[in-house]
Amino acid sequence: MLNLFTPLFRKGNIKTVSDSIPKEKDINHIIVISKERKDLIDECKELKLKYHLIDNPDSIESVVIKLNKGLELMTSGFFYGLDDDTTLHENVYKLYTQYKNTHKMIIGKQVHIHRGKVETRLNETIPECCKIDGAQALIHISLAKQVKIKSFNESVCADGLFLLDCWTLCKENQRILTREVISNYNFLR
């Protein structure tokens, strides 16, 4: 199972995010929303998208709560963070099917549109804090559930630190840095 996780915060993007996901039987899109965000709940209802609620108000701190709620809902397969300000890169499903039986962590490049040109971000040897984004990896649930994401109030790179903690926990022969693109970065901003 490929579990795509969206901690929904921005209004007006979820249709584009959802439309970018291939219609495969082994893809599970988990959307988590703060219960105070009636606008987002209505948007998901209108689009007939399944969602889950947290009791906490929307804030930078609630991203961690949304992630933990999403992880609770995942029982098998891989975790992939799909933010509400981007689209799913077409390689995600391909890389998932290619490596799901041999690896527990797959990290790829990220397409970043900066000043009108496309750049890819990834150190070729080891992921580095603040030089990697949370959406650059497919992580087996068994790893993701062992690692606690840190507060974004403590570090703006909390998602990158989460990846690095998973990377460290993962055995060397069960992780791969691929030269292929696995992520779009903030394409809807």
C-alpha cells in the first residue's frame, strides 16, 4: 500500500492535489484537517474526498498532530508526504512499485522551480538537514512509526529531520538514494 498523506491547510488546492494521484488500487490518500476548518471540510465533501479530523486548531504546531494522526491510520506499506501546495510527481508510484519489495526507504530528487528555471535538489551521497524536503522520500511504515517528527516551532526543517532520523534507523542495504525525481516542490504556490 502506498499511503499518501496530506495535512490539509490551504483552501482551493485539494482538487488539483487529488487529481494528480493515479487511480491505482494500492494507493491510499489520507487527508487530515483541523475540525475548526469548516471551509476545508466542505471542500472535501463537495469533492467526495475522504478526510479525518483532529481537535486542535490549525497552526504550525498542528502539522505534527496531523502527521501523527495520519500515521495512526496507516497499517502497512509506505508513507509519502504530499503537501497541499504541490502535486504528486509521476515517478512516485513507479519508484514505489520498483523498490517496495527490496527497500524500506527510497529518496529521490526534487523538482524546484526557482526564478523560472527547474532545479533538482539532492546530495548524491547522504541526505543533509535543511537540504532535503519531507516529500523526497518513500518511507516504510515500520520506520515512520518509530520516528517522531519534531515540532516546526523548534525547527523549520522538522520534516527533513524526520527523514534523516528514518534514514539513520534504516539498514544501509534497505535504503536507496536514486537519481530519479520523486517530488515536486510547492508547485501550487
